[in-house]
Amino acid sequence: MDTGGGCHQEPLDDAAHRFVIHIVDDDDSFRLSLVRLFKAHNLQAQGYATLAEFQQADLDGAPGCVLLDICMPDGDGLELFEQRVNDEVLPVIFVSAYADIPISVRVMKSGALDILVKPVPAEKLLAAIGNARQIAVQRFTARREARELLERYKTLTERERVVFAGVAEGKLNKQVAVEVGACERTIKSERAKMMKKLRLTRLVDVVRAAETVGLKLSFDDPSSGSTTGRQQ
């Protein structure tokens, strides 16, 4: 998969190997049976008997997904998802013995990946996990790359940040030079340094990187015209 940018990436196969299934269910026998099922298919799984226990889990260290029961002894799993888990990168699959139409609609509208009704056939559950795994690895990789890009962005000098914004907005080197009061040769050199520090190679990567680090770009400067992609 081409993610662009030319930056270092953990191989997707390695990330997928680290995938963890977080099982949040107060039914001990059901939870343990799922752990055994997943381990039999070479999948890592961790069980939690309460929502409180799950909320102490490390969800950032590896790609994963959440199998979440709706009715838990210490709270509502759906409310937890809407308040916290939906902000995470982990896809969530609800598993419940009770799921009427209103609840199912609410679950899907909230952004959950799926809702399964107990007892869940092993084949159906494994298929859902396979889908969640692909999504989880992609999200995990994208988030890690965004964090690494932000750290690299922090290493730029003030001048390099100005050049970075100018390049992202499609401005010519000479335009940026006028704005900062420097010669065009200096801006060209600063641009090369900026690209190397951020590990970027293409203009489209610069634009995406600017969005990732939160720059507010402006494309309404008449002097920039249709210069995007024509920088020298």
C-alpha cells in the first residue's frame, strides 16, 4: 500500500502480527472461550470482566479491536463507546445477548464496526475479527506516522516552517523569498532542508503533511495563481 512521503514505516505484516483483541464481557465462560478460540487461530487476546478494568488497558501500544458487551455490571458498554472508545483508533464490535432494532441502529450510527448476537458462530466471529484487523492495522499505522511527522516538524527552524507552509500552498520559491525577505537561492536551500527533515519527496506529500500537523493553509492569494505543482 502506497502511503507516500518516503518516511520509515513498520511493515504492515509486523503490525498485523501485534494485533490484539480486547474482550470486554462479564461472562467468564464466554470470555475465556473466546480467548481460547482466538489463540487457537494465532490471535492475541486479552479479557476484561468489567468496564473499569478495560479502561486501564493500554490501547495505544499495538493495533487491536474491541469485542464489547453492551450490558456490563458496572455500566453501559455502548455509553462507554460513545464517550471514549469511539475517539480511539480501535474498531469496536459489540457482542450481546440482547440487541433489538433500536439498539442495533444506535450501535451502527455511533460508528461501531458491527454488532453480533450471542451465541455467535465461530466462523462469523472470526470473519468480523479479520475485517477489524485490517482496519485496525491501517488506523494504527496512520496514527503512528502522524505522530512521527509531528515530531519531525518540531525540528524545523522558523524559516523552514515558513517555507513548508509556502510549498504546501503551492507558492514559488521566489514568492516565499519576497515574503520572508530572503534571496531565492536561500529559500531553495531551506526547502531542501525542510523536505529532508520531514522525509518528504512529493508536493502532494507536503500538502498532506501540512494538514496532519494542523497548518491552516491559504490558497486565495491571487499572486499564487495556479502555481501548485510548478515550484522550482
